[in-house]
Amino acid sequence: MASLDPRMMSVQPRIRYNTIGGVNGPLVILDNVKFPRFSEIVSLTLPDGTERSGQVLEARGDRAVVQVFEGTSGIDVKKTKVEFTGHSLKLGVSEDMLGRIFDGSGKPIDKGPKVLAEDYLDINGSPINPYSRVYPEEMISTGISAIDTMNSIARGQKIPIFSSSGLPHNEIAAQICRQASLVSGPTKVDKGVHDGHADNFSIVFGAMGVNLETSRFFTRDFEENGSMERVTLFLNLANDPTIERIITPRLALTTAEYYAYQLEKHVLVILTDLSSYCDALREVSAAREEVPGRRGYPGYMYTDLSTIYERAGRVEGRNGSITQIPILTMPNDDITHPIPDLTGYITEGQIFIDRQLHNKGIYPPINVLPSLSRLMKSAIGEGHTRKDHGDVSNQLYAKYAIGRDAAAMKAVVGEEALSSEDKLSLEFLEKFERSFITQGAYEARSIFESLDLAWSLLRIFPKEFLNRIPAKILDQYYQRSRGQGDNKKTAAAKDAKDNAEQNEAQNGEQGENLIDVDAVPGGIRSEIHVKSRKREAIHAFIINLDQYSKVARFAFGRWNDPPIGTEVYVVESLHQYEQPHITVKLNRSYGDM
């Protein structure tokens, strides 16, 4: 059980009751009790001397309803003695809890020494004055492109992960724990002495109702990958008392509040699975014979969940912050289920794990379209991440949505009926899912690497098609060389050629209608007309133009394998063929053209 404050013992002798009126599930009903108080801690002594702890759920006159944390099995109604402590449940907290593993009631289970408490805090927390809350403005990086680029998480935000049974939410949670870090932009000035430093970042992980295999997975993953030293882990197993799940998230949040507001750390709290917590609430409500709400859950579940979610945030005068990522599983993939439905009203967005993407072999299967981060705008951009971040995110959303529509249209009318723009959208859709969303479970991408990867995908389209990005941002990032550094012109050209050969190897099996043309002048417009001496491509777009080697890649209608060295005429406009055309030579071809 969570540690009791020794100061509780310095009170007047307490009355021991032997008036248990009945036992109902995890609840014990006591009669003839003097002045019971709500949330008061109760000590139960069984006939064999075993002690258990409980908490008053309901106090009415001389009658009290107590929930027993360790379960009611073995309680003898006539011989069990009950004692009211007069205090609420408190947790002994210390910085030594970092790197330790506790059960769902706060007892160490890692064979380590007992934690010497530096303070005792009420697990229900203290209400935060809304006026003293500080608006989240800095970003926490998860190392996952789909989250960091398109659903950025601000320090102090609460954003849940909506998942379902059979989806890899546990793997994603473990990956976030391994890779999570603070983000400080290149021009950002840290607010506090320790703000932005890796040693000032900690993680509190609370698992509720997990099986033994999942418990071992988290424990082994944290220990083997070196992230355990900054993690405090609370594990409530599926065979532990159900009622214990009620206090597990509160123990985790109490620990996080100590780290954030007394040690001034930035804390990330991951809670999984909140659905198990809500099921425990429903079980207690049924035992109390309360009137059920939607699908049997208690009508006060919204209020109860808010007492958990609203403990995230930043407080004026304190350098630390608490960021929450609760994970919940939607029964039958139903987002209208009461648990995700009520959670969405309280939290500031959601990250959606998609079963269709999972079935396609994509990891992490994060569907960015229904995902949302409401505080993202305040944590990104110039001074935080990079000035193109917001515009790139908006453009990725737009092009991905168009690509999904094009894929649906292709299923109805076939690929031949699609326009050239639709075909580019399909190419973007495939590469976006396979190279941007998809990443290894142990692959950590910085926000800058994710943004550069996003630009490499957006260059599939001509500039004119990127209407969500301002012209100044396009001029700075769209034509930027893939080669890095200030090397000589020949070295940059070689890098571009190597990249082109790598793209050829990756895309050769996809049948893309692409060619590379040498010596294209930099003034060529994005919309062009390409023809050879014998064949003609009615519509073509430059989709990549390297500023050093002048190698351009074109996308156009089918063209049957022109030989290498064929002279290709590039005309600057579709509707002005009378203009002098430019003669260039075909350097290489890709796929079926």
C-alpha cells in the first residue's frame, strides 16, 4: 500500500470497530460509525492478523462504505476489526523513486531498498488555480515523425492515444519512453536554469490491468535500452485487485507533481490502459448499486476522469511541467464509446491508431487525419522548432487527404482515368505512408529530420500545387539541395546523382513514369511540355530539379521506353508551343514509360 505518513500515528487513540454489516464485491459496509469522513483511510485487521487498507467512498450518518484496495477475499464479517485513521491516503515521495518499479498500490517490487520518503503528498492532489496556469509553449519530442511533425505535443498538454485491442499501442508507448526528449529551438532562450536539459526530463509510467506478458515487456524494454534510470514505473496487473486500479493513476500523478513542482523537472506521464481504469469504476459503481449511465458506466465518470486529466499543465512560478499521454482502447474500434467520447471533451486532442494501416504492415499505424493536437500551434514555429513547421504540417495534411480521395477514385474508375495530378497524389500517398509514417520501433527521428523528410515528399509536386505554404518558405526550402554542407559544385552534383540512383533502386519496381534529363536550365517553369522526335507526353511536371547538376525528374503519361541518349525537347508552357524549345538529352529512365 502507498506509504502512510508516520505523523498519522501521533494522534489520540482511535476507535476499533467490529460492526461490519456486509461485504459486496470490493466494498465493505460499516454500521454505527462515529463521524466517518469521505476519502478517509481505513485499516482492516483480519482474524489471522493480516492487515489491509481501504478508503471511505460514502459516508452517510453513522454508516460508511469502504473500498478495500487489496480485495475483500477472506474478510470475516464478525471477526474483522476496522479502524479509521482520520487521514486521507498519502504517498511517500522521493527523487530516489526514479529508476524504480512499484506495484499498483505503491509498494516496491523490483527487489530494491525501501524508498526513504522526503515528503508525503495526498494522492488526490491539490486543485490548481486556473489563473496560475501557464499556457504551454514548448515542445516535447517523441522521435516519431507522425506525432512530432503533424501532432506536436506541448509541455503541459494532455493528449490521449486512441487505440484498440490488437494494435501496437504498448510498443508505441515504450518507444515514446525510449525516445522522448525536450526540444529547444536554435533561437530559443530557456526560461529556467535547468530548462531544456536532458537531465531535467523524467517519465512516470502507470500501467493498469495489464497482463504479465505486457508487464515483462515494459520492464525488460526499459532496462535493456537504458531508459529505466529516468522512469518511475507503476504496474497494476490484471490479477491484482480491481479496486487497486482506482488509485494507480493517482499515485503516478502524485509522483509526477513532486518531480515537477518541487524538483522542477519536466515530466511526461504515460497511463495505460485508461479503459481498465474505467471498467474498475463501473465495477465499484455496480457494487454500490448506483444508477448506471451509458453502457453501465457511472454518470460521474466524466468528473472522475477530469480529476486525472486536469492534473497536467504548468504552474506560474514553477519551472517544471506535467505532460500527459493517456492510452485507452476503444471496444470494437468504436470512437463513440463513452470512454473515448468523454476523454475527448476533457483533453486537448488525440492521436489515433488505425487498424487499416496496421493491417497494411505500417508501424506505427498512426492515422494523422483524425488525429489532432490543439496546442500544437503554440509549441512550433520559429524560436521553437523551425519556421516552416506549421506550413509543412498543413500541406502534408492537405496532400494526404487528397491522396486518400484519389485512391478511392482509382478503386472506382481505374488508374487510366486519373489525371496527372491524381497520379502524383497517389505517388505521394504511397511514399507518405511507407517512408514518413513508417519508421522502425528503435528509429528516433529529430524534428528537423522529420521536416526534411516531409520536404522530400512535397517535392513530388510542382510549386504551384503546394498552396498551403507561403512563397517565402517555398523559395527557401523547396529547391534546397539534397546534398549537405558547402562542398564544391562537383561534389554536390555527385551527391545528387547518388541520391537519384538510390531513388531509382527504391522506385524501380513501382512503375513510376519518371525520367531524368541533364542540363535543364534553372529558369524552366514547373508546368512544361516534353516531347521526343517520335513520341510526345501531353502533360508533364518537374518534380525535382537539382540546382547543381541540373538533373530534372519529370512525371507524365505513359511513354514506351525511350533509349538512353534520346533528345528530349522541353517547352516552357503547354499553350505556347511556338516559343523556342530547349534540347536536352535523356539521362536515365525509370519504370514503364
